[in-house]
Amino acid sequence: MKRILITGGAGFIGSHLCERLLFEGHEVLCLDNFFTGSKDNIRHLLENKHFECIRHDIINPIYLEVDQIYNLACPASPVHYQYNPIKTIKTSVMGAINTLGLAKRVKARILQASTSEVYGDPEIHPQREDYWGRVNPIGIRSCYDEGKRAAECLMMDYRRQNHVDVKIVRIFNTYGPRMAVSDGRVVSNFIVQALRGDEITVYGQGGQTRSFCYVDDLVEGLIRMMNSEKDFAGPVNLGTPTEFTILELARMVIRMTGSASRIVFLPLPQDDPVQRRPDIALAREKIGWEPRVPLEEGLEKTIAYFQQVL
Ligand code: NAD
Ligand code: UDP
């Protein structure tokens, strides 16, 4: 039994991770400032005597005794990370410094939730971990992309300079139950729009691609990476290597919900990556990880969740 800190633990991915680690018999400390996370996501865990929730902003230092740290605190939807971009980059940079400082002091292992956004609008396809990426350093997505790149840099420098035991994962578009209705990312937007009979908002022509990973698969990958061999820090891609265009996703959601919604085409946001698919050979080799849930099956569960919430 370990004491495990999850920053951003009341968010979409964080709440699933809290649940899974409690189920495995660990003691879980969930830290969150509730910017995009919600008490509803963790309400069912509050009765568990091995669970604690702390309202705290990770841009400020925190002193705790823990064995492992999953650093997930950061708004992840473009709508939310662009709402207060200065706060977003502060969260990634100060959050990494504060959690690394904690890891160093108590000799905890730390895993950083990085992102496929470190590859920017990629020139190579699918994306491998040794690709350095094509990120606009001064655009509207930079607060998130560069914040995560700086967090990766901090992880590696604390490892080299202070021998902190770090792990880095690069998460590709992940979806599932407990995404907020107002999250703004594509899967939840399309499902909510379809269920409400609203127009389905495709940005651009919908030819851009993403590869969608179901949250249970992702959580399995996070835990495997955290508990992987000591000398292996990553970064490792975690995502499902099956690619869909956004228009294909829209049509799939309409079909699966039986919705009468029609598709409308809106302007493509600046710097929106054209193509994205993970190469997961490294995850297969190093942590024996492979996603299991096909998009249709994951969408079914996610649609059922939103039907209940709405
Ligand atoms: P989310 O917005 O649901 O979760 C983020 C959580 O962090 C929320 O609970 C939020 O309140 C909390 N938070 C934000 N700023 C904070 C701060 N300053 N101090 C404390 N808590 C703070 O998003 P998610 O999809 O669950 O993402 C979780 C992590 O995974 C993020 O770091 C995100 O960048 C990363 N990630 C997610 C995806 C994805 O597709 N879901 C892809 C790549 C990376
Ligand atoms: N997108 C869309 N309609 C929406 C929300 C998003 O067409 O209502 C598009 C968006 O432009 C992008 C893709 O879907 O090309 C994925 O967007 P999301 O915000 O989910 O994640 P990210 O762009 O960070 O991968």
C-alpha cells in the first residue's frame, strides 16, 4: 500500500485514476483547485477512509508525505486553457517545480502528464517520441504546448541534477465518462450537441485527424508507466493508434445517438494540428501496454454517461 498524490485528481482523467488506485488498495490524496474539475467527479470516493481531497492551487508549494506523485493539474481543453493563458503556463511550470520539489524532498517517484501537443502541428506521421515537434512558440495554443514542454524539461533536469525519479507520458486525445458537459473538447461537444439536438460544430472542413483513447486504457498506461523500471523515464506516448477525421467522428456520434442534429462548419482555430496519431511501439516494448477499447465501444459508454447527466 502506497501513499499517492494526484494533482488534478478531481478532473476527468484524475478522478478515474483516484478510483483505480483506491481499488488497488492504495491511500490516495487528491489535490485540486476545481478550475475545470468538480466535486461531483469524486463525491463517491469521499466516504472511503483511504481517500482525502485537498483544495490547493499547485502554483503554490505544498508539503506532504507521499511515495508517488501523478502530476495532472492543468486545464486540458483549448477553451479552458486559453481562458487565462498566463495562469495555464504558470500551472504547468510552477506546478512541475512544486511537485518536483516535493518529490525531491520526500524521495517520491513523480509522473508528469505531458501531451501530444508537444509535437505541435507535426511534420512526421505517426508521431514517435524522438520527434522534437513543430510548436508555434507565440500562438494561442503556446501557453499549453510550451508549458508542457517546459514541464518535461524540468522533469529531465531534476532527474539529471537532483536524481529525482521521474516518468513522463505524452497523452493523446483521451475521452470518456466524467468529461464536463462544458469541457469544449470534440468528443464531449459532439455527444452533448447530438443528445440535445443542437447543431454539430465541425471546425474547418473536418478533414483534420485525431486518435481517440478511452479513459480506462489511458489509466492503465499511467499506472504501468509509474511502476516501470527505475532507469526508464520516458517520455512515452499513450494513445490509441487508430486515426479518424473529425467529420468521421461527427457522423459516428450522430449515427450512434440516433440524433436529428445537422453538421455545421465553423472556422478552424489558429494552429489546429492537421494530423495526429501516436506511434506506441515504445509503450508496447517498455510497459507492455496496448489500448483495448475500440472507439465505437468507448463512445457507447460515454454517450450513456452524458444521457444520464443531461
Ligand atoms: P481536466 O481539465 O478534466 O483536469 C484537469 C484538472 O486539473 C482539473 O480537475 C482542474 O481543476 C485541475 N487544475 C487545473 N489547474 C490547477 C491548478 N493550478 N492547481 C490545482 N489543480 C488544477 O482535464 P483532463 O483531460 O483530465 O487532463 C488531465 C491531465 O492530462 C492534464 O494535465 C492534461 O494536460 C493531460 N492531458 C490530457 C489529455 C486528454 O485528452 N484528456 C491529453 C493530453 C494531456
Ligand atoms: N473540434 C471541432 N468541433 C468542436 C471541438 C473541436 O471540430 O466542437 C476539432 C478541433 O478543431 C480539433 C479536433 O476537433 O481539430 C480536436 O479538438 P479538441 O479540442 O478535442 O482537442 P485538440 O485540438 O487539443 O486535440
